[in-house]
Amino acid sequence: MVFKRGNIPLYVIATALFGLKTYFIYRFMFNISLDNFMQEFILFINPFVSAFLVLGISVWIKKDSRRMKFIRYTMLIGTLIIFANLVFYRSFTDFITIPQLFQGSNAGDLGNSILSLMKFYDVLFFVDVVIIWVLTKKMKPAVKDVYPRSNKVFVTALSLALLAGNFFLAEIERPQLFTRAFDREYLVKNIGLFNYHIYDIVLHSKVKSQRVFADDNELKDVEEYIDTIIKNDEQSELFGVAEGKNVIFISAESIQSFVINEEVNGQEITPFMNRLIDDEDTYYFENFYHQTEQGKTSDSEFIVENSLYPLSRGAVYFTHGQNEYHALPEIIKQKDYYSAVFHANNRSFWNRDQMYEVANYDHFFDEEAYEINDTNSVGWGLKDKDYFEQSIKYLQNLEEPFYSKFITLTNHFPFELDDEDRSIEPYNSNSNTLNNYFPTVRYMDESIEEFFTLLEEAGLYEDSIIVIMGDHDGISANHNKAMSMFLEKEEITPYDQIQLQRVPFFIHIPGHGEGRVISDIAGQIDVKPTLLHMLGIDTANDLYFGNDLFIEDRKEYIALRNGDFISDDFVYTTGVCYDRANGEVIETESNLDTDSATESVCQPIKEQVEKELSLSDKLIYGDLLRFVNFDEE
Ligand code: GP9
Ligand code: MN
């Protein structure tokens, strides 16, 4: 046996192995940006500090076999936590949060995606666990680590001192790290994945208690902000344009604006949508941003229904599905609208069954309403073309006027498609995800075209307005190399990354004749007031954070959920203020901080954005809408 008592203690070997592995994964598996040596250094030490902190506890365990067991299971559980984060990260470019863990029912449905997110070399991440397992099993009584009390105290004191040192460095590198919850990557890179998870647990419990202590006084801040900053008396020319008409809202899965009016292998990617843009009955918003976070599609639904921001962690559909809201389906009841959602997935996914009830939808046509078999499904489920085809009979039988939401599915990661459904060939880059994205986007484009035809044939087209919105991005920053190749850019800068968050937004009003392309900045937060006004519904009593897209006097910015923003003139992200027109750097973090706030152009907007997001959070955390009587005022 190589490792004997008197040589290196087992917990030290375990710390070294586990720390090294964790560092390797941080550095090369996660896409963590490191700007200076200090960040490199902190990232290097924190895996060892965390591993030592926990494995060092083992010195207090007297019985050999128990101590070995403790070390073994610490290694295994620690590895599983890292691995789960890694798989999650490959899909979401983010780390797991506690609310997400309670989305158990989603995990089952994610089955296919999860497998495709695992790589064969992932088994290597368990090698150190196996080594320790074998060592501890073989080391039985012959090799024992016996520690005098002074040693034990020393080990624990040292591990705590190292942790304090790590936190101290982190605080220097990133002031207020613990008070700002915006950015998980900062937390992980400064204090490590495990300390981040502890931080997340504490934060989550805080959120839970917030509701208990909230009272209606807090509502005043929100109301005051909305009255002064958001609302105004201007009425759009389109107010009432869709009064009494049906609304057909299509949530187009994972489509980003960069595919619009573009070609791949010399083929148009979205011929139908491109034609729709030129149609005189269509308003197309070319600078429309998604504002979703971890809740993806459900976040986009939440924003559209409520004109509130989703949460920076977890999916608000899950975490706050028991709140009271004043959602669009409920409001349009005053004009006798019937509302229904069509989505061929199981009804509990994203907690939709609960949230749709809270939002006051009258009916949810879930997967039970569809005939789904091997030939008509791919990837996540029923193919979009079959989905629209099967939906039309239900739509025809709805009470009119209706508000209907269609959520497509085929253009979902990992972008699988059967050969017979493929009209264009994949792209050719180092990212299969991006390569396969184009044919599935094209398939979705065709399915929407067919849906338009079906609507005409069913006699529903003329009396409806049709809204198409991309729910969120489909290609994450993990594929930036391939993306830069497609966009023919040298690299994807943080500015480009923000511009890639644009998703298509169409409002098609048959017979209207005044449609045009609108370049003003816009976002999902604006959809609710816009639609309500088009339906001729006054929103003076409602509480919301967006603006009618057809009025002049609008907020000058679109806030992304992580605190980044796009204003008329600037794009702010990663602490840098860019010129929106050309992507040139205007201000860096150093002259953006509070001391020079007076000279900064981005700082005032940044503060406003932070305030707005925190007020929206306050409303949700405190469940404050339960204190509002919307009918009364
Ligand atoms: C699931 C579908 C996709 O029902 O809406 O959800 P996403 O993963 O995009 O949030
Ligand atoms: Mn989606």
C-alpha cells in the first residue's frame, strides 16, 4: 500500500483529487469568464478550500470505518452535485437553483435532452471517487489515521481560516458579492459551487418568509413608481383596433431574430415570416427583446400575461404559482373573451396547470387533447404541423371572441427533426446545436404558414389578429464560436450577445393595411398593455411595467432580467456601456461606479432598471397583488 499512516492523510489526498477535478471542471467545462489574475487565482483556490472544509471534518470521526465512509460519500455526493450542475449548464448556461430542484416533474420530461447533454468522457469525472473508494476499502485496519486533538482543532481552524480568506479575496474582487443576487456566475467563480448552493438555500428561505411579512404598505412604492414612470395618458391610434376580434397568439419556440431575412447554404431560413414582414397588414418589431430567465417559455408566458418581470432565479411559474395575479385572460373577461391555451405537452410541465388557473384561462388543451404517436412526434413531442392541424377543430368550436395561445415545440433544443420534415440542410460548423437549429426553425416557419392557411379555410382568419412572438433564445453563448462563423464576425462580443437576445415579434391584423417595420426598442414586458389597448381595454387600474408599443411617450429602456439593458442609445452589459448604434465601448465598469455617477450616461438608467426589477420582485415575493381590488377603484 502506498499511502500509509504517517504519510499523507487520506482526507488530504481526497481534498487534492477532488479540488483538482473541480477546478478543472470550473475552468474548462463551465464557460466562466476570467478577466484578471486575481479571478484566476480565486477560481483556483476555492475548489480546494471547499473540499478541505468538508473533508477536514472527517478528522473528528473516531471510528475508522465511519471516517472512510464519510470521505467516500462526501466525494460521491460532491461529484454528483457538480455533475448535475454541469448537465444543467450545458442546456441553460447557468447553475442550478433551489427552486429548480423542486421542478421535479420537469426533470422527467427532460429525459431526452438530458441524455444528449451528457458526454462519454463525463465518466472521467468520477475517477477520483473510484480511487478514494478503492483506497478506503483496501485500507481497512492496517492503515489508520489517528489524530491527536490538537491536530483536529488545527485542521478545522485552518479550513475555516482558508474559507474566510477565500471570502475576503472574493469581497475585494467583487464588492457586495453577497448582497447582489443578480449573477450566479460571479458567485460560483468567487466562492465555489458548494458555497453558492448554501447561499442559494439561505436566499430561498428568505424569499419564503418574505410573503409572510409583506403588507399592503409596500404596494404604495410599486404603485407610485408605475404611476410616475410607466403610465401616461397618451392613447395609441390602434386603441380598439382589435375590439371584438379573436386573438391568436403564437409562442414560437426558441426563435431568435438573427435568422430572419437570412440564408443558410444559400437557402432562406424563414421564407414565410420574411414575407409576413413585408405584408401590409403586419407590424414587425425588429428590436424586440425577450426578457426571460431560468423559467424559459414559462417566463415568457408570465411576462406576456402579467407585464411583470420573471424572477432572477427559478421559474416564477413554479416558485410563485400560488400568488394572486391580474393576468390578461382575467382582464379580457370584461369584454366577454373566452381564453384557451393549446400546447401538446403534459399539463404540469412548468406548473402550467396551476398557473393557467390562476391566470384565469378557461381551458387548457394539453397533450391529452392530441393524438400523438411515433410517426407524428419528434424530440419533445407532437410535431408542430400536426399540432396546428389537430388544434383547428378545437379552435373552431371555441366561443367567440376568444384569446388563444399556441405554444410550439419542435424548434426546441436539441433541435431534432425527421428527414422527411427537413426542407433545408443543416449548417456546417463545430456546433451541432447551431447546425440543426436552422432546419427546425424552417420547419416551424412552414408550420406557421400552414396554420395561417388552416385559419383561412376554417373562416377564422378575417375576424382575428395573429400575434407571433419568439419565447426566448435557442442558441446559448456556449455556441459562440459557431455563431460568430455564421454571423461572419471575428467574435461575439458582450454587445453582440445582448443583440442576439432579440426575438421576432409580429402583430398581424388582416385587412388593416397600415403595417410596417418598427425599429424602436421593445420587449415582452410591453405585450400586455399593447394587446389590451388594441382590444379597447383601459388599463388605468392595472399594475404593469411595460408600455403600449404604439404610443410615442415610452420608457427609454428595455430591462433584461439580469440587470443588463438596452436603451434608445446604449446597450449595457457585463459592466460595460456600449453605443447601441455601433457597439463601441462608451464606458467601462471603472467610470460607471457610483463615484462618477454624475458623468456617466449609463449609470442613471442602470439604477432605474435595478429599481424597476426590484419593485417587480417585491410585488411577486410579497404576493402584493392580493391586496389590490382591481374592480373597485
Ligand atoms: C415545454 C415547452 C418548452 O412545454 O414549452 O419549454 P422550454 O424548455 O423552452 O422552457
Ligand atoms: Mn421555450
